[in-house]
Amino acid sequence: MSSYAGDVSPRQAWDMLASDPRAALVDVRTPAEWNYVGVPDLGSLNKKPFFVPWMFFPSMEVNPQFAEHLETARLDTDAPLFFICRSGARSRSAAVAMTARGYIRCYNVASGFEGDPDTTRHRGTVNGWKVESLPWIQG
């Protein structure tokens, strides 16, 4: 058995969120990132992302209650769940963790919300949710 369902692009995640009413997006970044960098906007799909930090800033310690917080949303264990962070590292860990909790369709949004850094070490220009021109809003 795989440690999680696999990696998808932001566009693939969006398409599944649009086509499957049970599909959900879980943003695992920190509250500071949500407020200052922006968040995916699923309003046109009549959905909202779930916001559960995988790690706490500034210590960047893993949230020991991550799974319990997400489980309060009462998502189906076989519904497609798409985990997103800045660039795909934290969200991969969250997808693995929720798969271990019995959720069988956990996907990592591989390039995340801001994507990989470019040659000048800036994000938001190479890949990711923003670069794919998917809806987002800034807090």
C-alpha cells in the first residue's frame, strides 16, 4: 500500500474539486501564511478550504492534534482530500499522516500554493496554485 494516493498539480486538484462534490482542499500552512500570502478561493465551486496547520510558527513543530482537528470536519474516509502548503513538503507529510488514519484518497498538491523558488529565490513565478491562475484571495 502506498503511503498516500499521490501527487497532483494544482490544476488537477482544482478539476477534481470541481467535479466531485465530496472532494475537499485542506490548507496546512500557518495562519500567518493564510493572512499575508493568500488562500485558495473555492467560492465558485460553492466550497471552502479547510484550514488546519500542519506545523506551528515560529517553532515549526508538527501540530500534534492535526488529525483530530481535521477529523472534526467529518469528511468521508474515501472522499478525495487534497493537501496544500507553500510548495508541497508539509502537505505531503499531512497526506501521509491522514492516509495512516484511514483516509484512502489523500493527495499532495505537489507544487503547493506558491510553488518552487525561481533563480532569484522568489516564489510564485515557477509553478503552484497562483502561477496556474487558479482563484485565490489575500487576507
